[in-house]
Amino acid sequence: MPRAGLSPDAVVDAALAVTDASGPAALTLAKVAERTGVATPSLYKHVDGLPALLRLIKLRVLGDLTDEVRRAVAGLAKDDAVRALANGYRDYLRRYPGRYPFVETAPDPTDPELHTVSSELVEVLFAVLRGYGLDDERVVHATRCLRAAVGGFARLEAIGGFGMPQDIDTTFRYLVDMYIAGLVT
């Protein structure tokens, strides 16, 4: 019988708390069990092992990031939408740097649910970039570049990769402006 109050969502919440506190490499079922106050075998009533838990985390993180960037770009177009999207993406990754690995890899193509959630995030990016009149192929390339630029920047920021005294937010604005300039050439 599952423990009262414990559910797959609660297990994911606990796993994200472990990841947020100590990074994804620290995530184990034992640490999640400790955080939820159950024995490790009890987690199997809610998730089918660590690979299944990692999948549920990826679903949650992708969904949360999609919601964040969708809200950020609502009602905006072109340069304003790109800036809002980049800031929303970066803000999420700054708040939760341990979650970056869950958004950087492509989903398993044999997992329709994960593919759908990942596609929803990509479609937000596509919608913003289509505003520049890019054809489908250029939208894909522009999306990859945006993810690489913003994700890489956020990752470097999270690990202390910017040691010079200049303002990091100014550098980020410069990066986004350079990206936007590349869209219109």
C-alpha cells in the first residue's frame, strides 16, 4: 500500500529537490527515499526505478520550462519575443542549474509522451523565430543556435565560468543582440 501523501508527483518533487540542492550526479533513489521519509524499496510503489524517475523528471522540467518561456513571449513578436524567450530560458536555468541536463538532450524518439512535451518547447521557439520569415530549415538552425547560446551561457554562469568583473547581464544582452542581428542577415 503506497504511503499516504506519497505519489509519483511527490517523488519527482523530492528528486528535483535533491537535484536542485546537490546536482544531478547526486540523485539516487536512496536520497529521494530519505527526503520522502520512506525506505528505498517503497519508492517502487510510485516509480519503476531510477530510469523511470529520470524520465518523469525530464517530463516535468521540460513542461515547466515550456510554461515559463510561453508566458515570457505571450503577446510579443520578433526582437522583443526573442529577448523575452532568452531571458525566460536563462532565468529558469539560473534558478535550477541542476536541471540543465534534463533539457539539453533530445528526447527518446520511441517515447511519445516525452517527444510531445519536448516538441511543445521547441514549438514555442519555432513560433517566435517564424516571425522573422525564416523557412522551416532556417528555423531549425536558428532554434539550435538559440538553445546552444542561452543554454551554454547559463551553464557557464552556473559553474562560475565568467570570472571577469564586467556585468554578466550586460554580456547576456550583448549575446542576445548578436543572435538577433544574425537572424536578419
